[in-house]
Amino acid sequence: MFESTYHKQFPGVIGEKGASRCPPPVRALTDSRLAALCANAAYRAFFTYQAEFHIITRRAASRFLRCDWQGAYADAAERLGLYGRVLDQLVITIHGLMGHRLEEKPIWAATKAVYSSLITHSNEWEIAESFFNSLTRRVFATAGVNQQIEFVDSDFDAPPTDLPSTVQRGYQGAELRDLLSAILTELGFPAELYADLSAAAAAAAARLEVELGGPVARIEMVQNIFFRGKGAYLIGCAFRASDGHSLPLALALLNGSAGITLDAVLTGEDDIAILFSFTRSYFRVDAMRPYELVRFLKTLMPRKPLAELYMAIGYNKHGKTEFYRDFLRHLDASADQFQNAEGSRGMVMLVFTLPSYDVVFKLIKDRFDYPKDSSRSEVMRKYRLVFEHDRAGRLVEAYEFEHLRIERDRFRPELLEELLCSAANSVRVEDDYVVIHHLYVERRVRPLNLYLAETNEAAARAAVIDYGQAVKDLAATNIFPGDLFPKNFGVTRHGRVVFYDYDELCWLTDCEFRELPAATSYEEEIAAEPWFSVHENDIFPEEIPPFLGFRPDLLETLMEYHGDLFEPAAWRRVQTALRAGNILDIFPYGADKRLLSSPERNAVSSVATDVGAAD
């Protein structure tokens, strides 16, 4: 079934038993013939990528049903690496076809034109365009953009496919409890797999009517399940009978020894936006028409950029394309200048922003400030770790870009001077443009130290409590931030505390959490340097509180709610759980969203008492 479906979308690109038919290099090919061969090679490679992408994605359902969480995380990692592996092989193929003509741009322009015609009937045409861009970037390392050989803008003003929409399904004409039962069984799983389907549907119906403020007329749900970690989610929208008012909706499912349970009902834009946060790992959802799925999700979360929605469903490369296109449009429509980002200056990174655009740009310095003694490659490795790891709702995703080209007059003079002085290996001025060879882009959040200084007492107290929870959530996924200073954390528009400074980040299980030895003499007590041996990975949690810089009342709050953060034994218990192979999932909703008691989730939480397994 899978191969036959794809044969219809990609006719003539698969040979017997799935073997690709790549013609051998031919001498004295005309430009048009060579372009056709290269376009078909790129098309076949894209088909390979999408086929494997969907095979891995479809395994999510069986992983969930078998409670195979190790396999689920392995699948997520395999899918993240798939794009690069397929692209590497394609680059080799293109080199073999083009030989010494590799950098002849007229051939590439013709290749792009042929490729564009080949993807016309693909349901994943926009993903295919980004795939081609990745190929040309590998070959040319272009500074700026080249419309001739890249899909800077899409070749299609509207989706080229005209099949009826299959993204969502509507439910109406019955009692709400029955509608929810139908959703859970028709879009979710067979009724016999649920622990108590009737009770769950009734509880969810009562919750939904309260949240919507009246009876429900109809519900529209995405037809595919969204899997991530130990959770499965059904996503859609409920409409009020009286006036058609809509309410975004997500049904959160868990599976365990008692069967599948409806653990939580999430309602409203904020709940759904947190579920799809830029601080969380990607869903595995079998979306055959990502364009339509993302546009439907956009109706639920209108403030969330298209780039983040594509990334949330696993298309991070196309998400970067969407971000870049939006960034260029914003530059054309704005006139403000890039400036240093607010917050403490970094020892490793230069951080700047465009006030009218909700991101920050981060460059690695040529030389790190004392006492930082890391290297550029080590910092890049840490950012790669964050990309590949479970971000637990606490690590801000960073988009990696190369060879950006921006008009010089968009930079404040003092910023440009600093960039050229401290990051000359990454930045150069070329005519009237600034060319940046490498940088990271992150969503802009308010630095926690600034937030605490400017907000009211209640909000500051809540932020400090969530700061402690953020550290515990990261620990649950085997991450120790390294630098616990508030300046390295930020506050999102939803009031969640997240971490964004990765140069000291490390595996929790690599750390050695030690009690602070008691001084045996007055001289030892007043000594400026430790009188005991300290190794590279040694951490003394008892020493941390005075250095955090919280004002006394906020430090007292932190100690009240998260005093165990400063007890070495608590950290060692977390390490023991991690080394035993326990996967401590961090759920994207709080206890107030839950419906029925979930034995499986309670068991996970009890194992992770010291690290705060739940939001």
C-alpha cells in the first residue's frame, strides 16, 4: 500500500524492488540533458527521504501501543538524521553526474526548472522545494540568495495539487459524550484498548462544555494522531452551538498496564501553543499533506509562525525556509536597525536582535572571555545536542544558518563594529552588505534576571518557582545546564521559564554531585581557594544559592519549593534513575488539565519526585 501510494505521486522514479534507476554519467551531454538527469536524481532522492520519513513516523503508533518508549525515542533520533544522510548521498550522485561542470549555474537553473515540473503533483511539494535548496547550498555555499538556482519564493502561488482536503474530519449530530467516544475510537484507538472509555468521554464532555461556555454544535479534528514521547494527542477545534465560537482542543492520551487513558483535555490557543512550543521536540504525525495540516494548525494558533508549525511536525528544514522567507519579507517592510539584545553580555556568544522581529541572532565569538576555555567546535556540539535531544519544554530551539547577507545600513554602527571586532571569523562587510557565515537564531524571550527586576511580586514569585521546575525538568531528561544563573534563563509570553545558554550544558550523568566538606580549621574556613581536591565535573549544590543573585525573598521562595536542588543526594537519586534506563517524560500540561487518575503517569511521577516529572 505504501509503495503503490507513492508510485502515484512519483511515477517512474522507482525500479524493480524499489531500486532507483540512476543513469550512469554520459559523455558530452547537452546542458538540457544533464539538467534533466540531475533533476531526476534530486527527485528520486527526495522520494527516498519522504518514503523513509513516513515509514519511521508510522512506527509511532505501534511504539505507543507496546509502550516501547526506548524504541520511540530511537525512532525520533533516526528521523532527525535521515535528511542529512539522504542529502549526503545525493551530493555524491550529483558530483558524479556533473563532474567539472558542477558550478555552471545555467545548468543548475535548468535543473531547478525541470525539478519544479516534477514536483508539481506531489502532496509535499513545499518540502521538495526546501530539499532542492539544501542541495544547492551544499554545492555553492551561497552568500545571500540566488533566485536562479534556489526556491527563494515558492514556484507555486497556490498549492499545485487539487485533491479534496483530507486533513480534518467533522463530528456533529449526537450527544457530546458520544461524539468524543467516536473521536477517540475512530481517529484514536479501538474501544477495547481504553481503560474506561465511557467515563473518560463523559468527563471530557463536561470539561469541554465548561471551557466552551455552552453546548457544542460540532467538532473538527485532524485525522492523524500526534505522537511525542509517551503521549499521543488528537488535535482539533470545538464550535459553540449558540454563536459558532470556536475553541482549540487537544485530547491527551497515555498508555500503560491498565490500557489507554484520556489523561487530559487541553483547550484554548495558549494550551495548544504550549503543546506545540518551540521548546519541545518534534511530533511524529503521518501527514501526507503537510501544507494543509500546517494551515489548519495555524487557525488554532494564529500567533504561531508557520516555521514553528512545520518544525513541530518534523519538517525542520522547511521550517527554516519558511522562517527565512518571512524574515526577508519583514526586512522589506520594516526600517529599524539590528542592535545588541537586552540582557547580560555573553562570554561566548554575541547576541543581537531586530526590535520589530521576535527573534535573537547568536554568533560564536572568535575568542571567549575569561574564564571560558571551550572551543568553537565544542559550542557547536552543544547546540547540536540540544537539536537532537528531548527539549522537555525548557530548551529553546536554535535554527542554524550559514551565509546570511543583510544590508549594512540595517545594523547600528556600534553593533557592526563589535561584530567585526569580536566575530571577524564569522562576519565580513562586502560592498553595502554584511555577510554572516554562521549563526544561530532563537525565539526572543525576556531574560529572567530582567523579568524579575521589572515584574510584580506575584509574577516574580511564580517565575522563581518555575525556574526551579525548569532545572528539574531538564534533569529528568539527563541535562544539567551548567550555568544556573538567571541571566541564562528566559520567560516566554506564557510565563514559562526556559533555558537558552548552551555552552556549559552537559549530561547530568557525567556530573559528580558532592557534599561540601566541612572545614577542619579556621584557616581552611577563610581560605580563598578550596582546601580539598576538585575535579572538572565536580558540582557542590550547597554552594549555589548565594551566587544566583535572587533577592532574599525570592531565594526563600526557591528554597521553599525546590530546596532539594541544593542537596547532592537528590541529584544522585536522579542519576540512579536515569542510569537504570527510566524515561521520565515531561508532560506539556499541568495537573489542572488532567481528567482521571492515570496509574502509569503517577508511577512515572513517583520515580521522578526529586526532578519534577510533571509541569
